[in-house]
Amino acid sequence: MSVGDALARENAYLKARVAQLTSEIADLSAEVDRLRQERERLHGRREARAPNPLGGGQ
């Protein structure tokens, strides 16, 4: 196996891993939003919150 082949395989693995982690981040962000809404519903108030740095612009 050449160095180029090894690098191509590693690059493909890393791209797949980034896609998986990006999906997991989106899932966790949705869960955080759901839990925040549930907390606000239970406590009957809304708190000001900072914008999510991962929430937009991509």
C-alpha cells in the first residue's frame, strides 16, 4: 500500500467521521432546544439567552 493510498483512506474515514459528528451535534442541539422549551413550559417563563454559535451561518 502506497502512502497516497493510506492518505486517501484516512481522508475518506475523516470525512465520514466529520459527517457523523456533525449529525450528532445537530441531534444534540435539537434535544437541547426541546428540553429548554420543556423547562420554560414547566416554569412558566422565558429567559433571555445568548445566540447559539453553532446555530447558523453555515
